[in-house]
Amino acid sequence: MPLQTRVPEELRKRFDLAAARRGISLSLYMELLIELDPEAPTHAEAVEALAADKGPALLTA
């Protein structure tokens, strides 16, 4: 599923360059970043939430 968001041009360029320096796609770079976030739900939690149709609940603090 495509993910769309608005970010400042400078930030988008930084993401593009960071991914390119590692020789990976921007998509994979974003996947790796979420793994570094200690507050991000685990893969299992995300799968469970999707199965229960609770996707937006993951965004609550």
C-alpha cells in the first residue's frame, strides 16, 4: 500500500540521499527506521491490530 505524506523538500532529499548511500530503496530505509523506534509497535502487534481492524488505535499515545 502506498504511503503518502508531505515533508519539506530538504528532508525528502536527506532521506533519498541516506537511502542511496546505503544502496537501498527509500522504502527499505523507512522500514529500517521503524525498527529503531522504541515506541513503535512490534510486527506482531501491527499484524494483530490489522486483523482486528484497529490500525488507527496504534497511533494513540
